[in-house]
Amino acid sequence: MTQTYFPARTVSSPSPLQTSYEPSTSTPDGEKQQSLAEDAQGLFLLQRESLLDAMDRTKALLGDLRKFSKESWVVKYPQLREHQQEEQPEGSSTSTKTARRMSARRCLSFADDPSFQTDVVVSTPRKGLSRSITLSTITDETAEPSEDEDEDRLVTESEAHDFRVFRLDLKLGPHGSTSPSSLVSQLEKASIANLVDDRISASLTHIDKLRQRVEDKSSKVLVTGDLNAGKSTFVNALLRKEIMPVDQQPCTTAFCEVHDAAENHGIEELHILKEGVPYDVYDESTFTRAPVSSLEDFVSENENVQQMLKVYLADGRPSNESLLNNGAVDISLIDAPGLNRDSIKTTAVFARQEEIDVVVFVVSAENHFTLSAKEFLTTASNEKAYLFIVVNKYDQIRDKAKCRRLILDQIKQLSPRTFEDAEDLVHFVDSSAALHQDGTESFDNLEKDLRSFVLVKRSKSKLAPASTYLCHILSDIDLLAGANSIVAKMDGERAQAELERTKPVLEVMKKGRETLEDTLGSIEEAEANRVRLRTKDILHDALERIGQGKLGVDEKKVALRMPSYDGLLSLWNYACDVRRTLLASMDLAVKLAEEEARVATTNSVKDIAQLEDKILPEGVERSRRVFMPEAMFSTRASQKAGRRASQHGHGAVVAGGSQGLGIGLAHQPDLLETTFLDIFDARHHVIERFSDHESSSEEEAALTAISVASVGLGALTMVGGQTVGIRGLVESIYHVSHVLSNDTVRKWAVPIIAVVGLGTTAYFIWDLPNSVPRNVGRRIKTSLMKEHPELKEASFVELHAGRVSRETRKVLRLAGYDLNQRFRAAVEEKSREVKNAEETERKAKAAVAFFDSVHEKTGEVREKAQLVSA
């Protein structure tokens, strides 16, 4: 719901500035004027104290605003543009209230952020109210003006819609475009804030000067205007003396400040001020004395030198007729150079207005207001709501009605307050005629109104300029505070929404951090152990198959077949081929285990990826890593493992070989070496026959013929230094001799041995294609299952199981580490977002509270300063 950021205040009682003092009409005119002046003086003193207090409080407001902008909130510079009204259909009628409501609407944006735009309603304070200028959103109907607010506004709508004192010139381009695209939008916020700070600093300095002017008991009246408008003639007419030099050409080039001679011990003379030295009427070292009659010659001789002159004159007229000798207030008339003489003197006139109480602007009825005059009046109206305007040379105009109408129309645009009080403040006269005729009716009325404006209405002439400036600066503060309050509230709402979105996510993520680590650890551990056990099963099964003379893997799964047997003549080659084939099948078993590990690892990596999608919040970039299963068990990894095993003296570690040459068991020279034992492994038969039956063999009285034959044939086949051992040999001889000592045995021994020998020989020749693979397989199995105490893993199977498991663990650990790091980064990012949102919300709340308090204080200061017209 939209809300008004600055609430309305209650109606206050009429200020002293609104109180009128009307003396009794029965008194004589002189006494009446004197009584009126005394009453006005008393009122002036009361209002002056109130205004001075308002100045101090305004300075405190500006100081607080500067401090807050530097320490807590970078103040944004708002811009208000006319709200685009929809065209009404022809024939339709719009109510006055709706029209005024639309006229009060403005589009709010900012110089450093033109993309920000929102419609607001600007409400201005009225007389009798202490309410400040307010900004509210367009849907807040309570802030829109009503029909009865057309009159008595403290600040006009045109004044409220833009800055007066804090205005920054941010226009770009030759035509000074004000569209957001043409503004200095690329300036940083701090740069805009620095420009605003400069304006605030200048305002503080100007308020100090205003305070000095308000505290000054005298009043300074600046008479200025365009060249040849008749300024000097007008001053002479006021003084009833030809003091100021007059000519058809511009002749006044100095600031001539006219004072009552009473301020100089009653002596009429000219004081020429020395440059760079503060003037003191009692210190002759600060000025040069000269007779008043030398003024014209001095000005003529120093027309190119800017001088400051003090002219002291005695006015013999009664105090109720004289402006200088009024008996109440010290008055000084300042005759200034023409505005459009040159830029230096024009700038000097502009600068002097800071110390001026009343501006009397002389305009020629023949030329009206020039560009220089308009610029000066526009600048002066920022501080002085009321200007005393003298339209000189009016008697020489033929169409006086037209002249009056055109000039008043211009005044209405340049100074609305002056136009409202034009009867007293705008006079059409001929100063030359008044000077030579010792006054005219029109000039006498001018003089009476000027005296009343300076003396009787001193609150309007001396205090109103300061009040007007405070009014403008308080209006600027209101706009600045109101716009920034809107932004702060929006920032706070966005921060609160951000907190509502991110804070729960952060809490869930913090709680899930430990769970994530445990989950990743369990996935890694479970999959590594499963791969290890599966690899061991595959390799153990392969070794068992090879030990039986079969391929290490199922022939249906691979394109590998046992070699064919071509007869006794190729028996040796057959044994070599069998060994190579069985070793190759073992290599395939290792690769099969690796492939299954790849599949299992891929599935686990997918599980981690699914966990990533589940646990990471939206907006966090997902991992761009692409898992390539074929990269597992690469040649480089095999080389490292091979070198590590080779250093411990184990040659059959990985499928790639111990030398890291990219070859497997089927290419290892030490494993490919074929011996006669691959054809007939006598030792295997002897050990298998006698190793576990030693005691029972001694108790037997006789052996069967087949046993004797097999022992004999086994003994005959042991060649090449191969033997079954001394103990086995002695036992064999003992058994043979024991058997032969029996007569029955000796009788049948020879035939039996012959038959058994022939049968056995035939059997072994016939069974060679099957026995050779078994012999080779047993020897390969024995070699690969041999323990190696130097290594942690004891065998070929253990080494491969550990290697495959480590590779799987490495991949999963890397994937888990990547997810863990992303999760931690996401937690840190969410923590920063929450912290920033909390900080923004805190600053926004503080800013809203501050700007609301500023708004309240501006209303109080406005009431204290009694910012109404007298």
C-alpha cells in the first residue's frame, strides 16, 4: 500500500507577521505616520529575533544533512518533470479538482539514475499551516491538493516543482536538453552528492551573510537598472538635489552609497574608500576625503576604475518626508552602475545584492526589461520576493496604457509577489520632471510608498528577503528529503524482500553443510570399497579360470580364443602360445575391471551432479566440469603406478606393465618365458601325490602298479636340473627297493611296468592339448598370487584392486571437492547477500527516519521564521 512519507501538520495560530497594526484614524497625519512607524519598529524587532532563530535552526538542518550525506547515506539529486497528461477526447469536460490534481503530479527521477522513474504528487504549504512541501506517490490521494487550496500558498507550485537554491546545472548539448539521456547520468552518486554538498556549503555561507544583514540596524537600498534608464536622475529626485552625475551617456561607473550626514558628524562630504581596507567612518586611514561637489569630476576621471564611494548629505526636510533623515532607521541609497555596461560591473552588481535589503529597479519605459534586467530580477527573486520597480521616463510615452500593460505582464513573469502588490511596488514616473519641478504627484506617491516599504513595512523590505531565502532553501530541503525518503523506503522494501528470499535459503544451506560433507564422504567411501571388492572378485575369478587352463574372461565377452594344438612337433610353440593367450586374457580381465569401475564411477558422478542440483540454490552457477570416463586409468597414471611398483621389485602390477611402456602381462618377457614344466609339471604331480600323505604311505605294504609306474615315469621326466627334492628321491628309492624285494612282485613287475608305461605314455601324449594349458595356467596363477612383503598389497589382485579403487576415489573426491567448494562459495555469497541486504535495510530505515525528522523540522522552522508576507 502506498503511503505518504511526510504527514501533514496541524494549523497553527497566526504569526506576528500576519498581525496588522492600525493606529487611530483620529490622530493627525504626522502623528499617525510616526505612530505607525513606531508600531512597525516594535513588530520588526519581534520578527527579527524569530527570523534569526530560524536561520540558526536552518543552518543546523543543513549541517545535519551534510553530515548524514557524508557518513550514512549518499544523497541523490532528484529531478521533477511535468507529468504527461492524457489528451481528453473532444467534447469531454474535466473537473477543476481533477485538473489541479493532474497539475500537481510530477515524474520523479534522479540525475545519477535516470532509469528510475516514479510519479509523485507535490503538495505545497499554505498560509496558516506549518506543513512543509510534501512528496507522495501518485496513488496517495490524501496528498493531492483540494479545490480550496488555490490561494494563500507559502510556496507556489512552480517554485515547489524545482530547486531554487540547490539547483544544479546538469544540462548538456547546445540546446540545454533536460531529457534523462542528455543529463550527466554517468556521474557517480558521490559526484552528484559532492555537487549538492557544494550548494549546501554555499547556502551556509549565504545564511551567515543574511544574518549579518538582518542584525544590521540600518537598511541598504540598491538602485540599479539598465544603462541610461535614469538611475542617477531618480536618486537625485529622491534627494531633491543634483548630486549624482547625470548625462545622456553612461556616467555612473562607481558604487555611490548615500548616507545621512548625521552619520558623519553632520558634515557633507565624499569618502573615497581604499581598496582592500575595511571602511571605518571614524578611521581616516581607510578612506580619502573630498567635497561632494567633486563627485562628478571624480567619476568622470575614473570611469574605467571600479570605486566604492560614500556620500554624506544633509536633508533638511522633516523626518516624516525624508528617506535618509527619517528619525528611526539609518538608510543608505546605493547608486550602482548599469547592468549591461560590461560583464565585470554587472557581476559586481549581482554580488552586492547579498548585502542589500531593498532593490529599487529602474527600468526605462522606452526599452522595458532587457535580458540583463531579466537575469538580474530572476536571480534577485530567489531571495527577495518583493522588488520596488520604477518605470522611468513614463511621461514621454505616447501609448501609456500599452506600456503599462506590457511592463506589468513582464513583472508578473519575473516577480509574481511584486506583481501581486504592484499598486504599492510598481510606479510609473518621470524622475527628470520630478527633480526640476520639485516633485510631481506620481513621484510623490512613489516616494511615500518607498518610505513606507523601507520604514513602515520594514519586515517586508528587510526581513522578507531573508525569509524568502529561507523559504526557498527549506523547500529545497523538503524536496531533497522527500525524494530521498521515497528512494530509501523503496530500497528498504527491496532489501526486506531480498532478506525474505535469501535468509531462509542461507539457513537451510548452513544446516545442510555438514550433511553434504557426510553425504559426499559416504558416496566416495562406499563406491571406492564396492569397486575394490568387485575388482578383486573379477581378478580372483580370472586367476581361478587361468589356473584351470581356461581364459581369464568368458570367451563370449571377448574376441580371444585358445590356440590350436598342431601335434607333438609344435608342442613347444603351442605351450608358448598358450602362455601368451592366458596372460592376454588376464590383461582383459584387468581392463574389464577397469571398465566396470568407469561405469560405477560415472553413475556416482551423476549422483553427485544430482545432489548439486538439489542442494545448490537457484542462481548459483553449476559446475562446468565434464567427466570423461575414458580418462580414467590413463597411460600417465599407469606409468606412475608401474614405476612405484618397479621400485619395490614387482614387475606385474598393472595392465600397462612395470616399465610404463603401455604393454600388459602378455608382453612381459619374464612372464612369457616358457619351460619344459609348462609341458609336464612333474613336480606338481609329485607334490600333489606325496606332500599331504606322508605317514599313510609308510604304512602301506604294497603299491599298485599304476603308482609305481607313475613314480618311475615322473622320475624319468625330471630333466634340466629340475628335481623334487632329496627327501622325495630317497623315499622313492626306498619304496621301489622295498617293493622289488617281494618275489611275487618281481615276477609280475616287468610286464606290469611295461604295460603301465606304454599306457601312461599314450595317455599323456593324448592329453597334452589339455594338460599344457593347465600346467601353464597353474604356473601363471602361482606367479601372480605370490606375496610381496615390500608392498602394502600382497598380490597382483590386491595391487590392482587398490589401484582401481584409488582411481575411483580420486575422481569422486574431485567431484565432491568441486561441489563442496561451490556450496561453500554459494554459502559465502548468500551470506554476503544477506549481510548487504540487512545493511541496506538498516541504512534505509535510518534514512527514512532521518528524512522524516528533517521534514518535521523544516515545518517547525518555517513556522518559527513566520514565512508569510506582511
